[in-house]
Amino acid sequence: MENGNTYDYDLVTIGAGSGGTRASRFSAQHYGAKVAIVELPFRQIADDDHGGAGGTCVIRGCVPKKLLVYGAQFSEEFRDSTAFGWDNGHQHNFDWKMLIAKKAKEITRLNNVYNKLLKDAGCERVEGKARLVDRHTVEVTLPDGGKRRLTTKNILLAQGGKPIKADVPGKEHAITSNEALSMPDLPKGPVVVVGAGYISLEFSGIYNGMGKDVHLFYRKSLPLVGFDEECRAQVAENMQKRGVHIYSEHQPIKLEKKEDGSIDFFYKSPDGQTKSMNAGLVLFGTGRKPIVNDMGLEDVGVGLDKDKAIKVDPYSRTTVDNIWSVGDVTNRMPLTPAAIMEGMAFAATCFGNQPTTPIFDKVRFICTHCAAVRSYCGLPPLVAPMTDGRCKRQEVRCTWPAIQGAFA
């Protein structure tokens, strides 16, 4: 009860990704809060009406991508094996459908794991699409079309982000990482990948490792803007050595779908000329944006910044004092370990009477795996517990099996 009002919950979390799950579990298990967590129905390919517990990293990001990375790396291992005495190193058949089916099975398993973690922590799981009615009420549209209203003392916004495409004519003919992780078949013909970030580079490596003719386009002189300059140059060089065609300082202009299903990709070269190539697939890895539309955020006073991310203070509190936000939707540091750290700090602040701020300066930068090109740069960020109001950097030893053995 607060100011004479009785609420159904101490906390309603919107989004069961890395940040939302950790925040909800810690709030319930460590601080005794009554928690409900709202998440969209599970599906391998996310859209406005589908998602699943585990969020971007587990369902449609890091984990499934790594499984495809491992699959792609074998082609190079086979080629190299002949130099070490193995016969027929080049003669291997690859079954894309089997890999995707096994990937889907593993992701379904992990989605169930996340649901069990929430259940075991005492969190009530509510499936559906959430919208804020007021600062203490969340309305959920259930899968059957019905409505359910949850009243709560606190609300945590952790709905994450989604990939975006370059704003060019014909962009509807391109795919994003969401679809790339669940394609039923490998594309026929060359693959065009647009973008200089690690998502674009990783998928370029995956398709290259699967034997596709890959053409990577980006606007800058080197990929991986913000990373170490020497590493950036080395990654580009290694990718080219392994057969990825790189078009630096090139810009996409438009896409046109052909009757045979292929795509004409038009682009501008550094000298200003407009050129084109025909491709079997175009993938845009051109960024992500926070999910904030059609949620009633601004109607209840939740402020957004110029990039349409949720504004928060150092303690993850929004412009409404009982509404909080963690993870990619705040656009502070869109990394899974950062979201987990934010979720732990939120729980300590909101329910533990221990105001705690995440310390992003201790997160170095992400480790990038450019599949089948053997270019690795960066240090993985470390997650840390909270002491004296700040998260503390700490070595963590892990005992769970390596993901590379998931199918073995």
C-alpha cells in the first residue's frame, strides 16, 4: 500500500531479456518483491507481436549467431586439414536445413530455461503486449485478444531494441539479422551485406564460410567504427584474404526485386558513380533502435532523448519517479552484460535500500567474432556485483558447457 493505494504488484517488468530477467529475479529472490514480467509470445523470428523470454541475445542475437559462426568455421578447418595429413579436406557436404533446425531446437530450450528461471524466482509471467495506462497501471493485450490490467508500485521498462534498415527505396526487399538467423534455405547467387558494425561483419563471415560469394558495403574507410584502429584494419584485411569482397566508402542507393526473385542492388562508389550488382540476398546490418512506439510512454510522462531512447538518471530512473528502465531501450551501452549489470543495480536501488549505479567505464568493449575470417578484437565485458553503491569489476569463473558443444 502506498498513499492509501493498494497495488497488485511491487514491480511489473516489461521485457524478459537479459536486463529485465535479471532485474525481476533479483527483486523477487533477494529483496522479496512481488513481481510480474510481461513478454511477447515466443517465436524464432521476432516482430512487433512476437519475442520470447531470453530477449535479443538469447533468441535472435548472440547465441544463435554463435551457433552459425561455429558451423561456418568448419569449411576453413576442412580446407586447412589437408596440410596436416588429412585426405579429402575439400570434399564435404553441408546441410543448412539441419543446422537451422538444430539452432531452433537449442533456442527453444534456452527460452524454456529463462521461463523456468523466472518461475523459480517467484515471478509471475504474463504473455502478451504491454502498454502503459498510467504510472501505476500496465495493460496487457493477451494472445487471444483479451485484455488484462496490472497495477503496480513500480514499472521497469526493459523491452530492448530491434534492427533497422537503411532508408533507401526498395528496403523491404532486404532482410535484417532477425530473418538471417532463421532462413529456411541459403540464398542463391551472391550475398550483399550493408553495414560496418560487428553484426554485418559476422554475417559476412558466416555466409563466406558457407561458400557464398559475399560483398560487404560500408560508408567509412574501415569497419568497426569506435574500435582500435589497428584491429579495424586487420579485420578488413583478413576478411578480404578469405574471399569477402569489401566496398569501403560506398553507399546504398536502392534495391529492385527481379521476376526471378533476385535483387538488383544499386550503390554509389567513392567517385560518385552509380553502379549495381545482382544478388540473391541483401542483408542490412545498419543499426538498431529502441522499442518505444505504441506503448503509451510519453502519455504518462516518460521522456525520450533525441534518438528516441528512454531517458534515465544514473540509477536507471526515468522522468517518472516510479518508472525505471534498463537495457538496450535506454541506449546507454547496448550489450548483454551491461543490461545485466543495470538490472542488478536497479534491484538494489529500488528494493534493497542501496542506491547503486552501473559503472560503464569498466566495460572495455565487445568481443567481435567475424566468422570464418579469424579476426577477433576486443575484450569481453565482465559482470560485477554491487558494493558501496557501485558495481565492481570482478573475475568470474564459469562452469557451464561451451556453446560450441551444444550440438555435439
